[in-house]
Amino acid sequence: MDIKAIQALSQKDMTKVNDLIYGQLHSDVALINQLGIYIVNAGGKRMRPMLTVLTAQALNATHANKLTDEHCTIAAIIEFIHTATLLHDDVVDESNMRRGRETANALFGNSASVLVGDFLYTRAFQMMTKLGDMRIMDILSDATNIVAEGEVLQLMHCNDPDTTEASYLQVIYCKTAKLFEAATRLAAIITKQNSAIESAMADYGKYLGTAFQLVDDIMDYTSDAKEMGKNVGDDLAEGKPTLPLIYTMTHGSAEQRQLVRDAIEHGNGMEHLDEILDAMKQTGALVYTQKKAEIEADKAINALSLLPESDYKQALIALAHIAANRCA
């Protein structure tokens, strides 16, 4: 099943999710409407909300009862939280390109981006309270807090060449995988699954999110700007010690280690991009990172073993393969 088939399968629910997003974006403040619609229209594949609706449908596949629209509301909340983090990230990273378009901060300014990000966070929490379920609020508020911690951890590790693989994995769990985990775990909660299935769905999201971020970090060095939607080598230019760089430092020659170390520490890696890419190739850093992503994707697929067979389950399996093989 390819991404187009997955999107077709989830289209009915995702239309409701998108209607909710645009409806909840409305504000009496014109700039919020303008900037909010700009960033939401930048879109992407809406991976996180799609996970919520697909998982809810997969878990409900053998039940005669029809799902309410609660899963669509949660999916919209997840997308608001994610979009808020993107607005803030681009300000922190001083990015000027995302998903092939100018970033909101490049177009509207840093102050407007931060404040509209705050609006999206608070709108997400308004939507949570209307659901009237403390477990849902607990999981979403916890996830939002951990994502924020992950962003701070990443900031602390910027320009730190001594960042370990374990520290890196902790960062990507917090900043990326945690929201994937919440998206799939909540689908189990609203369909009233037992604790074993709830735990399995949380694992699926966590492993999928980890694979997704690992491949994102590979693509920073292997994709062109049109394909990736941002500038090649952005992570290197920002001094972010992602796994390809960490592995190169651990397994490279003394000269290669020093080259990468200086690039991370001083943020001057773009001056030596070709040499660093050669070092990654020689050490097998990108191959290693790709294999890690595939292992995480396999763990995600294994977590789905408790689900009944359905097209929705097959879509979740396919998403794990897609996440791990986007740059293959």
C-alpha cells in the first residue's frame, strides 16, 4: 500500500480533521488568521493526525458500532500542537525554508510566529477541555510538555561534539516520537481498548516516530532542497549533532573526527560539506543510521500484532515501511 492508497483510505476522516483545523483557526485577530492559514496550508502529509484516525479505525474494525468524531478532534489537536512546535522551531533555528516554502518567521517575522504558535497551543488545550476526558488531557498535556523538553535538550546539545548516541536518541524521542506515541495511544483510549493494546499502540507510535526522525536526519545530507523542503545541510550549519555525525566521529579517522568535531562546535560545517559527506560514506554512518531506522520500523510493525486484520492495519504497516525507506 503506497501513500496515495493510505490517504484515500483515510480521506473521509481527514476531511473532517481539516474542516476542524480551519474552523478552530478562526480568530478576531486578522494576523492570526493570516499566519495560521499560511502555516497550516504548508501542510505536508498530516502524518500525525492521519495516524490517529487510521489507528482508531483499525482498532474499531471488528466492531459494529460506528466511531464518533472524537478521533477526528484528537487528530486536529495533535496537528495544532505539532504546527505550534514548527513555528517555534523555525524561529529558534533561524530557518527560512520549510516544505519548499518560506517559513512563517521569514515572511511574517519572529514575534508574530512565536505568538501565533502560542495561540495554536492554547487553542489545542481549549479543544481538549471540551472533550471532558481527564485521561486524554493528561496524555496530551504530558506529550506537549515532553516535546518542549526535547526542544530544550536539542538546544543544549547544539554545538556540543561530545553528544552521545544515547543522548541523541533521547532528544528525538522527546521532540518527535512522543507526539507520534500520543497520537496512536489516544486512538486506543477512545476506542476503549484494554491496557495491553493501549501499550502496544503507544509503542507503535514511539517506534514509528523514531524511525521517521532518523530518516529525516539522513535526508539532511542526501536529498536536494526541492525534495526535502529545506536547505541541504541545515542541521550541520546549525551545529546539530545528529546520528550520522555522531557515528562518523566515533568510527572515523583522527582527521575525520576533528573535521566533524569542528563543524559541530563552530557551526562552519557547510564550508567542508563535501569532506564531511565523504567521511560519512567511508565510515558507513548513513548506512548505520538507515539500519537503525529499519529496526525501529520493524519494532513498530511487531507492535501491531494484537490488531485484527483490516485495510487500516495494513495502512499502519505500510506507513512504518514508508517512514523508514523515504531515502532508500
